[in-house]
Amino acid sequence: MRESLRMVLVLTVIAMVSAGVLSQVYQFTSPIIAENQAERMESGVFEVLENVDSVEFIDGPFVMFRAYDADGNPVGFAYAGEGSGYAGPVRVLVGVDHETKEVTGITVLEHTETPGLGTQIEEEDFRSQFVGKDTDDDIEIDTDIDNITGATQSARAVAQAVRENLSEAISIYEGENH
């Protein structure tokens, strides 16, 4: 009995010390991780929009950035979208033109899809299909976006990530510019 109590106490102390160490590591690393993610998103704006010289954050229900050219004229905006992939969430950054409100490009920010299959969502041939799409388009796999054989759920996740916030992002952007 005494031996069992001693083992329980030792394990309790080990668990408490481990929890404390993990908590400290999390508190130290989470701001660094958040900063790196924000920098990655902001640099992604330069990938999804053309002629961008400067970027500014737009406050809203999801991450958005307004982009300007060298003369300070708006070129468009970018917003983060998320869809449910095969192996977890798929996060993308979507660029939208200031004048036409059409998608100018997308970049995949984060995913845990299957290497060799689901990772095809990162390829230019797949991503370029979204360019020129707007709120009048379905942005659905097999309707106006070609599927990726063997990675249907991954492809649908990207389409969902682009489609779901597009209308709201346009409304927020237009509200900010008037």
C-alpha cells in the first residue's frame, strides 16, 4: 500500500512539473508562431495580387489585407479562407482585384493533406483555375474547377476556402473603401 501511494505521488509530481514546463514553452513560442504566420500571410498578398507595393490589415471576422501600388492606389485585397480537407483544415489566401472583384490568385498557407495526392493543391495548374472567378461562379469541383484524381476532398477544401468568404470579403472591402 505504501509503495503504491509513493508511486502515485511521484507520478503526480512528474505530471505537474511536465505541465508547468509545457505551459512555459507554449507561452514563449506562441507569440513567435503567431508572428511568423502573420508575416507569411502578409507576404502571401504579394503572391496573389499584382503590382503590390504596400499592404495594410483590415479588421474583420477573418484575416484580410488591403493592397496598394507604388502610387498609393488600391490594387485589391486578400483574405484568408479555410476548408475541410482529407487530413484536416486547408487554409488559403485569396487575392481579389480592386476593380473587377475577381480572384487574381490563391496560395495555400497551411494543410496536412496526403503527400503526393493532396499536396497537388499547391501546384500552379490547380490554383490557376480559380483566377477570374467571382461571386457569379459556383467555384465548385467538377462544375467550374477540375478535380484532382485521388484527392477530391483536398480539392473541395480549397474551393470551399475560396467560395465561403468571397462575398463577405468583398462587402467588407467595399465598405472600407467608401
